[in-house]
Amino acid sequence: MPDDDLIIRTARSEDERELAVLNHAAWSILSDVSPQPSVEAPMFDERHAPEQFLLAVLDGRIVGYIRQVPPTPLASNRHVRQIQGLAVDGTVRGQGIGRRLVEAACAAARAEGARKMSLRVLGWNDPARRLYEGCGFVVEGLLAEEFLIDGRYVDDVWMARRLTD
């Protein structure tokens, strides 16, 4: 896919319905610890503001999103951002959209003065782990058997990337 066909932009309130449909469709036992959200479930509320989401738009259609936020409200933690959601439409996976979203989120966090980007990923989610490793993230910790999903215990892997040189 040519780079100029894909637009990365901040979400707007009017994107909520299309984003909810994507969020529902992208849900997977591989990546999610919560039940599949309804297509009617709101994406935006007092803790999930549109400006926290970057969208990947292809031919006028939202095909991916990433959400990055401060992990805590503490001043001592202000230099860190955390990815708390990444989804790419199944019809366009494997085309580099996830990588573009991760890089855009890191660039936005760096522009806001962040020094580190962190995230959590399920241990059995090999595609996501490869994506993050390819973007320079390293494992910083692991919570063994943190979740019981579909009858299996799954590790919670903490990864991070420095945003400074």
C-alpha cells in the first residue's frame, strides 16, 4: 500500500459509531481479556476521550486505531505513556497499518514530552508481540498466568520502548 493512501489522524466525536463497529469486529480471544463489546457500546466517555485515539483512515474508512494515555494521573509518572488499545481491520492486516499506528502514537507521545511508551500484551498473542518488538519494544516484565481465558492461563507481558535517543 502506498504511504500516501493511508491517513493517520486524531479521532473526532463523530467517529464513535464507526470506531465501535471496528472495535467489535477486531475483538479476539487472542488479544482481549474482556468480553466482546457490543457494536452499540460507546467508545468515548469521561475516561476515553476522542483525542486519546489515533485513527488509520484508508479510502475514507477507519481501518485501525490506537489509544495512548498516561498510565496514571501521578505527576511523577507524567513522562510515560501507555498504549491501551490497538486494532486493525482484518481485511487490511499485514499491510503495515499497525506499525504505522504504533509509530504515530510514539511520535505523538514524544511531542508531548514523554520519554517512554509502555504496553501490556497477552503472552499468547505472538502477532502483536512481533509487531511491538519490530517497533523497538522490549519485555520489561511478566505476570505469569495473570488471566484465565477460555480455560487456559495466560501471561500478561509488560513491554516498553524509550522515546529518547
